[in-house]
Amino acid sequence: MTNTGSGHMPENLTLGAVLSSLSFFCTAVMSALVKATEELTSTAVVLLFQNLICLVLILPIALRGGWASVQTQKIWLHVLRAVSGTAAWYALFIAILMMPLTNAILLTFSAPLWMPVIAWVLFREKSSRSIWIGAGIGFVGVLLVLQPHHQKFNIGALIALAGAFCLAIAFMSVRWLGATEPTSRILFYYFLLSALLCTPFAIFDWRPFGLRGSIYLVGIALTLLLSQALIVLAYRYASAVKVGPFIYTVIVFTALINWFLWNRAPTVVVVFSMALVIGGGIIAIRKQSADPEAVDASNSATES
């Protein structure tokens, strides 16, 4: 299969869906490993080492053609992707330690619900009524997870929501970069810039992690690297709009892993919230894919 002039492979939605689902399965496994490091070291140390390990692993691939292979005309887009992506993971990892794993993942990966808002704020892209209805349904599910009527509000929920907003920006930037940049270059800059961003926080909040922690850190790094590579490849075979709904597989995968490893079955409220977030998100994404104006605006943003 050869590359097209736009930098994408010929469309193959089935392969794109499989790659996307596998990517989010890796994310679910990574999140479970982060939960397991709760008492071993700090969030900043986890983030720093996962990025450093991934950078070391991707470096030989990224530099196969010499330094010229990592030269880019879109450094600021790489910076945007690194800042938003790092902020999203940082928020998620903190939320995981402050609230149930499934809830933290559900809130953070409500990211597609924020995309119409971001598209309107940044590009004045108008979305159809159906897109907003779908997003509204999803936000009802988010509110159920937040449970604002409870007296004891978990601040981790707000942190997870902040992560969702950052994750939405990160996903959009991956799509834009994927139009012209090779996967190895995208990953190289992400891990390099993310490691630089995490270093001051890790120094400030340094906690030794021992042999057991080292094993977890390697596992977190490997699952992150595989997840990042798979999602970039998925976007080469199908548009972000078409494979977007598969982001919600991470919620299902996480709930199953949480149930299997820690015997914590999701409550009825959480299951209903999952259904609303997933259903609303799919409606919004599918309606957006059927809206020519939305697609044209998205393509214009990709080319800029």
C-alpha cells in the first residue's frame, strides 16, 4: 500500500478501527499500571521516566536517515501536541490516584465531547444541532460521574476534566501533524519535549522507586509507546472523525481490567454514565462526519 500525496495511506476504515482500539487497550493497561505505582513513586517521576524510556526506544528509528530525518517545519505544532498531551497524561495520572480508575478514565476520555467547543472557539467552526445534542447527552453522563449533589466532592474529577480538554487538543494536533509528518518524527518530538517539560516537576517531587517500581515504569513506557504509535498509524488509514468513536473502547477496557484485577465491578450509575458518554460521543462524531461544512473546516485546519 503506497502513500498518498497528502501523507495518508489509502483509506481502510477496518484497519483504522482495529489499530485505534488496540491503541486504547494499551492506554487502559498503562492506566492500570499507573494505579499500581500509587505508593511507589510520584506522578512526575512516572511521567518523566515513561517519556525518557520511550525517547531512547524511538531514537534509533527516528534517526535512521540522520538528523535530517527529524527536521521539521512544524515545530510549534509539535510543541502544542507535547504540551497538551503531557498536561492530559499528568491530569489523568493524578486523577487515577484520587478517584476510582474507571471514573477517572471515563471523565478524561470524554475528550471528543469537547472537540465541537474547541473547534468553535479556535476556528469558529459551526457544528450542527445534532452534534451539540450528542455532546449534550455525553455531558449528562459526565455529570452523573461527578455527582455534584454529594457533599464530598472529589477534586480529582475536576482534574480529570481538565485532562479531557487537553486531550482533545492533543488528538486534534496529532491529526494535523499526521498529514505531513512521519510517525517516527511525531513520536520523537513528543517524547523529547514531554521529557523536558516533566523534568522540573520530577526533580521537585523526586521519590525513589526501587526494583518493583522500575518494572512498572518500563511497562508504562512500553504501553505508552505502543499506544502512541498505533493511534498515529490509525489516523493514516482513516480520518479522526471516522475512527474517533473507538476512543471509547478505553473506558470499556479499563472497566474490565479494574474488575478483573481489583474485583471492582462498575456500579449501575457508572455503567449508565458510560452508556451516555459513549452514545453521545458517537452521535456527535458520526453527525460531524456527515456534515460537509464540518469536514471542510477540519480539512482547512489540517492544511494550515
